[in-house]
Amino acid sequence: MTSRSSFTQGLRRALAPVLLAASLLSAASAHAEGKLRIAEQYGVVYLLLNVAQDQHLIEKQGKARGVDIQVEWTRLSGGANVNDALLSGAIDVAGAGVAPLLTVWDRTHGRQNVKGVASLGSFPYLLVSNNPAVRTLADFTDKDRIALPAVTVSVQARILQLAVAKQWGEKEFNRLDRLTQALPHPDAAASVIAGKTEITSHFASPPFQDQELAQNRSAHVVLNSYDVLGGPSSATVLYATEKFRAENPKTYAAFVAALAEAAAFIRANPEAAADAYLRVNKGGIDRALLVKTIKDPQVQFTVVPQNTFTLAQFLYRIGAIKHQPRSWRDYFFDDAATANGS
């Protein structure tokens, strides 16, 4: 009996450091303040993130709240890939179109409860074609291919469906889906500019749509997202799980504050913001064209969501999402920074 008791006590002493380490690891993973993994995509629509990264604004705002934040940046293409990364736990904050947000909000309703954190601004997304015969949606034929960052799920795909529904009726919303093809924005822009591939059109975002219009004489605008949605709208947003927000209040608050600071910086210093974009993205666009894009009067750099509910209602009507949002507040977190959204 004595030897068994001694063995048990010895085993407990031996395991004590392991159990303590496991306990500390569990606590750290549950309350991982100070770590932030962000997924962004391509284009000027992510300028708030580019400026925040270049100026170390997240780290700055974290220190003001007593936490040292380590930021990891990941670049993906397409809302589906971003959503998969978020739900798998590979990232903490996702950057994508409002349509992918609505898709994942609906999918996680009552479980992970993914919701919007902030807007990245309001930008007109242009459907550009290098086919002289295509001037309206009705002009597209089976010979045309429309590049999108992701088929069906991307905000461009959903805005295209809404435009089609307005022209031919909601039962026909997917009439042009057969012509769409998933392609990252840089590759799609290169195809439209070259004019030598099956890609004749690109539902893009700045600066890629601006590059296409500037570098291919045949390139022209077929559709403007503002016309489809009835005015300026936050096409691209940031979102996260309810768990991350609840367990990392200081990191979350620092992130939102950094975004607001970045937006103010861009509005006050558009040329410095352009330089930050070029540093983070390692060039890739003419600086003068970039500055022109940032100064475009149709572009608004703000964290407040704008005119997102029109698309949300449409996605519910066509059955793309099962849960009916009553307002934009259903799929955005309730925060002071975004209180005046729509």
C-alpha cells in the first residue's frame, strides 16, 4: 500500500508541471489578447488596412490600451476562400465583399455568429468590357466571359445578379451566371487589358477597373454598382466571429480605432496614402492613376457601413440566405464606430 501511495504521489508531482502548462495554454488560447490575424484581398478597397499596416496603427492603438498586438497579414482571393479561413480558425478578421459576409452570417447564425466589424469604405465597382459590341447586359453572348473574384459568392457576382433581376425579373437572376469565371483581380485586369483571352469583361474594383479603362482603348463601362444599388454603398467589409470579439475586447477595440484613424489619414493625406499602398503592395500601379482613384469623388473612406441592406434583402428573396435580416444591424456588431450605418 505504501509503495502504491508513494507511486501515486510521485506521479502527481511529475505531472503537475504538465497540467499547469496545459491549463495556461488553454487560458491563453481562450483569451488570446494581443494576437490578430487578418485576411485581405486585392485592390484600393483595402487601403484602410494597407495604411494601418504601413503606419503600424493597430500596434499603436493596442499600446494605448495596454496590450502589445502582433498582427499577421494574409492575402487571399475570393469570398469563399476567406470565409473558409475564418471558420477554420486560420484567421481572426476577414476582409471581403458584403455578399460573402451575408453568406457566412447566415451560415453561422446561432453558432459562431459571424458579423461585420466595419466597412472599408464606399467604392463604385465597375463591370468593364473590351468587347465593343457589349454596351448593356443584354448584349452579352455565349462568346463572352465575365471575370469575378469568386463565382456566385463574391459581391460582384451578387450585384450582377441583382442587375439581371432588375432587367429580366427576379426569376431570371442567374441568367448570366453561365458566363462568369472566377479569377483574381490582377489576372482578370491583365486579360482585359491584353484583349487576347476568352475573358472579355471584368466586374472589378479599383484600381484594376481604372487600369483597364486607361490601358485598353476598347475598354468601357457596362455597369456601375452604385446604379444597381441606388447610390454609394459599402461593397467591401471586415467581419469576425462573436467569440473573437468577446474574448479579445482590447485587441478588437484597438483594431476598430486603427481603422478609423486610417480612414481619417487617407481623407487628409491622399498622396501619402497612395505611397503607403505602393509600399505595402510593392508597386503594381502607376502612382498618378492611384492618386486619382483615391481622390475620386465617388469614393468614400469610412468605417461606417453604407447602403448594405439592399443586397441583403435581395439575397433573402432569391433564397441565397435562409435567415431574413430585419436591418443592417442584424449582421453587424453593435459598436459606436459604426452606429450610423445602413
